[in-house]
Amino acid sequence: MTDETITECLKNLPPDSDFDGEYYAALTREKADWIIGMNLSRLYGAMDSYPHRIGRVKTPVLAIVAERDSEIDSFEKSVTYRLVMDNSAVSQEVWNTAEEAEKVRAASAGKSANVLSAVSAEKKINRPLLHSLTTLQQEANRVYGLTAKATLDTAQSLYEKKLITYPRTDCNYISEDLQKKVIGIINVLENRSEYSERAKSLKSAGLNLDGRIVSNKNMDGHDHHAIIPEANTAGIDSLTDTEKKVYGLVVNRLLCAVDKEYTCIETNYEFWCEDIIYTLKSVKPVVMGWKAFDTSAEEKAEYLEYAEGSTFTPRDISIKECETKPKKHFTDDTLLSVMNNIDNRIEDKELKAAVSSKGIGTEATRAEVIEQLIGAGYLARNGKNIVATDFGRAFISSVPDNVKSLERTAEWENVFTKIKNDHSAAERLLEEVKEFVNSVIAFEKSPARHRQLVHSGNADNKRKLIGICPRCGKNVYEGKKNYYCESGKGGCGFTLWKDQINIKDGIYPENAVKLLKGEQVKFMATTKDGTAYTADFTLDDTGKYVNLKRVKTEKTAVGKCPRCGKTIFESSRNFYCESGKNGCGFTVWKQDKYNGIEITAANVRDFLAGKSVYKQKKKINGETIKTKYTMADTGTYVNIREEKE
């Protein structure tokens, strides 16, 4: 993306025909999705009197979530017991009852433990790859609870503000011609206080610009390089909280990628105490490298050292209850991972190999797939979790297996890749798609098919989406009296009331949309005494309450304060020192009621320069006279005094 590379490419343009395969693959994907979505959505919509949304990708994803939820619901836990030393060493032996474990624990209390073995090895963990859109969405969800769509929208906003590169990319590498750009980015970040020390340290140690992040080979087949910051930090301080979080993740990932790898000494111990073997793994960092800034790092236990053959006496041995746990509900992070790595869920070895490192959908559409399933009432958010609704589970169980088959979707994804080299495969695939749709319609219309789906209509469909919650990244909807985050009272609690005390006409939806984007909105407002005025406002979220904050107009400086040397600014009523009430308190009022004159900014500049000011003043008899005034500062008050000529 550098000028040199673009110029070189323009000099050696390949023929357009070299890219016909890309065109046919994209067009075939679009046609296949349209044929399936349009026909089967209308089929099931007519059958159920409900606006169903069937999709080549959406429906298998719904099936995956519903299957996970069913596994969780049917899970039966079991409990076993182990012994744990105060140094966190855990017994290899497992007991079925707490009573059995207690007998052994009591017999071991106060007894010595022998160090049977201590095996140490150096371990290295390489730096993370640069961010693609999916990995950025996953990290933002894991760290901040942002939805995939919220992250995409925020990344798009940062891109438009020229703070990060193009976000809709599935690549984790940059090309060789971008190495100089990365160095320039680090130099720019060095001038930001929050990154300065880290950037200097990286430059001092030498930036790690190896094949882990710079690789022309690994960019083959990708439309754009990984997401990295731009060499520009203008406007960062005015970003919304969510924008700052996502920008910080992009910057942190780049800095981690050019850092040193993490090196540690990992020691595995075996202890013997009263015929029970205990194991312990202890980790000693040697070079922290990128790991010092790892957003997924867990708190590390203290490094413990024991010499093989030595003995020690545990201060305490306790019983640990070990409860088997079900799989976790999907989050945006984990669901995106499934969509990006469908080969992990396919058993057919040939198909598994064909779709390895590929996903269903594209980087730019996966977030929208999740949101459409939620919007249609099939899925719902429960905190960070994404779960199938009762209606969604009932619906997905009512459709035939071939409609929700992940394998079929994976097969078609594989064909899209083949079309790039064999254009004739496009027509064959479309014919197969049409045959598939016809077979589903024929099956559902067959006399033997008795399908009836009862649903409540899903009230959530009627909610009007206003924007993204600045606290947690979930959706904000319009209520009768407010705009509220879908996370509810048990979530972040974000609520913006339509009626505000000082806002004359309230907050309309179109205004709420702008406010949630961090934009300024002009409102007619009133002061405490009822005086009306018009001003720009932005959201002011205290974390507990959501109010509107008036945007202060740019202050006009008129000179230096004679008391403290700071700047004198003009306001609507006076000229004041920026040190404020708790500072020197210098103030000149515009309406000088004692003398019956008005003081202008030009007058104050003259006063501050030690000059006198002439003003026209009317006498009681109506006669106009020119009067000379000077400024006298008592230290407490600033007086304007009339001087006799």
C-alpha cells in the first residue's frame, strides 16, 4: 500500500481476465445466498406466518448455538475430591466422597513431603499475530464485552478517522514494503505519553520485524493486510470510550507483535506425602517480552523452587471439591471462532482438509449474521453469552437436517474456492442449490410431513434499534420514555431518558442516534431562571447516570492576568482569569453598573496594557460627554475609575 509498490504495480498491470475467477466466485456466492434465503425464508414464513430468515450461513450457525445450549441443559454434573497443599500442589489420587478424602488428609496433616522429582525446561511462547477483523472482534469481546458488530462499527469509525488501516480483512500479516511504515508508526506512538516508554524500549531492543508479521507469501489470497494503526494520533483524545478501547487493542497487538518472545523456566514437581503423590507446575519468567502486555494473561502464582530429594512440611493440606462443568455458552468471541474454523466441527477427513483454515461467511459478514439471528428472535444475548431462544430452538428442531447442515455449507464454501480456477463449476453449483431448494419445498409440502410451529411473535422484533451502548457495546433500543441498553438492569444499566430537565423539547430518536455515536447535537435549553438558549450538547455518562453536557464554546483570550500571569478569557458576562475562583480571582464585569458603562474586550486589552479608555457617557440632562477611565486593582476587587481631565 506504499506509493512505491502501487507505482510498480501500475507499471506491470496484469490483464483483467486474470481475476475473472474472483468475480465468478463472488457472483455465485451472492446468487446462491439469494436463492436459498429468498425461497426458504418465504417457504417457512408462509408455513408459520412469521418472517423467518433462512440462510446458507445463518441457519447452520443457529443450529450450532442451539446444540450447545441443549448439551448444557442436559449436562449431569459429578463431584470428586482431591487434596491440595498450601503451595497449590494437587493429589493425583481422586476420592468419590469427602469422607474418604478427609481420612487421608487427617493422616497427612503435619507430615513431611519428599520431592521425588523436579524437571525443569525452558519454554518459549511466540508473539501473537497481527489482528484480522475476526481476531480483533474476539479480543474486544473477551476483554471489554463488545459485540462483534460493535467492534466492526467502531473499527470502521477509526478507519474513517484515519487512525487504523482498513478493518474488513482476514489477513494477519503485512507485506515487506510496509516495514518502513511500521517503524514510522512506532516513532509516532513514541510521542504519546501512554505509549512513549514502551515504544522507546522496543526501539532500543530492536523491532522484531521477522516473518511472524512481515510475509508476502502469507498475504497471498488476501485482499488487504492486517489491521494496524496509522502513523497518525491526531484526535485520539476526543474519541469515545469504545473507540479508545478498540484503538488501544490494535496498538497493543502491533507493539506485542514486534516485541521479544516470552521465555520462562517451567518446572514440574512430584511430591510424596503419606503414600499420596502430588504434582505441581511452577513457572519462572525469564524474559517477559510481549507477555507483559498480554490482555488474556492470567495472574501467575509465585514461583517455587524445591531441590530433588529434599523434604518439606506443608503448612496446610485442604480438600478440593472438583465438579465437572458443562461446556460454556457461546460468546461473540467463541462463536466467531467456530465460524472461522469450521473444519474443527467436520468429521469427514476429505472435506475437513478442503476447508481447513477457512470459515463460513466472510470477515465482514459474520457479525451481521449474529445480529440478524438475534433480530429475527432466534438468538438472544444474556450478558456476554449468546443463547438460543425457546422459539429459536423450536424452529431449528422443526426444519430438516439438510437445511441446517454445516457440512453442506462447508462443501459449498469449498466450491466457491474452486470456481476461481474453474468457472464452469459456478453453473453446476447453482443448479445444485436450486435442486436442494426444490427438494426442501417438496419435502415440506409432502402429505407425510406434519409440521406445526407455535411462536409468540417475539416482541423483541418490534424494538427500534437506536445505536451501540457506550458502556458495554450491546444494542440500545427505544422505549416509551427512554433509550435503554438491552443488557437490562442486571447488565450495565445504561439509560438515556427522553425528557431532560433543561432540554426544552426532549430527545428525539434521531438525536439519540447521533449522541450514541459521540456526536454533538444542538438543543434548545433553559437556564435555572427560565432563560432560553441554544447550545451544542454531548452525552455525559458518569457510569451511574446518563446526562447531557453542554459543549463549551471556544474561549477568547484577551490578555495576561496582572495578578498571576495566567490568561484572561472572555465569557458572556465578564472577563476572568483562568485560575478561577480558587485562584487569584481577577474579574472585570462587562456591565459596570457603578459607572453606567459597558466594558468591551478592546477596553480590557487597553486596561491590561496600562492604558486609559475613553467612553461616551450621558449626563442626567441628556448631554453626552467623553469620559476617561482607568483600571484599579485592589487585590480583592477590580474597579473601573473615572479620571478627571
